[in-house]
Amino acid sequence: MPRTQPAEVRRTQLLDAAAGVLVEKGASAMTVGEVAGRAGLAKGTVYLYFETKEDLVAGLQARYTAALVRAARALVDGPGPHLARLETFLRSMVDLHVSERELHHELFHGTGMRDDAALRELAALLRSFIEDGASAGAFTVDDPAFASEFLLHGLHGVLIEFVHEPRASKSRFVSSCLESARHLLGAA
């Protein structure tokens, strides 16, 4: 690997290394030195990108929530019928949470951190999607704001349970989520 990398590449390397250490040791036992070692860098290099260990964890959380927001933007802006986009969104949420189960746990339960701004953005994107679906005749919903909050928090609640059940069927889970969402949204 070249000694000099573009800043974004180096930042990604550090976040990848931090994710591994965080999952293995937890936030309280994670050290900047271990992150640097895992990334194959000097400890001082970490401090060029993150002032503290807490900044590293916050960077991981921001990267995680950005993936959620990207999926929600695809729901709003993507092609195809509303229900097909909703199913794609649900599948992407399941895939992300399953693939990052341990990281999600450490970021949001192990550290006690929250990202209310990301939750508000997700709710706003869902609301926009629901309003658009209602305008297009795909949904019949009286209160898109409430429906978006209910869908967001309901999905989060059942996802957390789902990812900790190793034998659970992904296809059955997604079908159940989609069916519940159809009822909530009064899907045509």
C-alpha cells in the first residue's frame, strides 16, 4: 500500500479498522493505538483525521446512518411502483442490519449514542415517499407524518429482534414487514 493515500481513502481505512476493534473489544476497551495498528498506520496518523476515540466512534455512527439515509433516498427517488420500492427498501434495511449486527449493537447500545438528526431525516424521507404514494394513488393514508414515524420506529423495533434470531427467515420477515406496511399505508 502506498505511504500516501488520499484523505478519504485514509479516513475509510481508519473507520474500517475502528469498526473491527469496536466489535471485538467494545468502546470502553478500544484504543486509538489498536485502531492505528489494525489500519497499519502510526497512531499520530489517526489524530490527523479524528481528534479523539469518541470522534472515531461518532464517525462510524455517521457512516452507518448515512447508509440508512442512502437507502431511504433510493426509496423516494428510485424507479418503479411504490410497493416495489418499499420492498427494496425493506430488503436493504434487513441486509444492512444483518451484515452489521455487531457494529450496530456496539454503536447504538454499547456506547449509548443516538443520532436523532439521522432519525429525523429518515422520517422526513419516508414521509415524502408516503405523500408521493398517496398523490399517485398507491396509498390511502390520512396522516403521512404519523405513518412515517410509525413505519420507521416499528421497523427498527422488529429489525432489532430479527437480527438476533439466527434461524429467522429473511423472506418471511420481509414479507411480514411489507404486508404490515401495506396495511398501514392503505396500499392499493
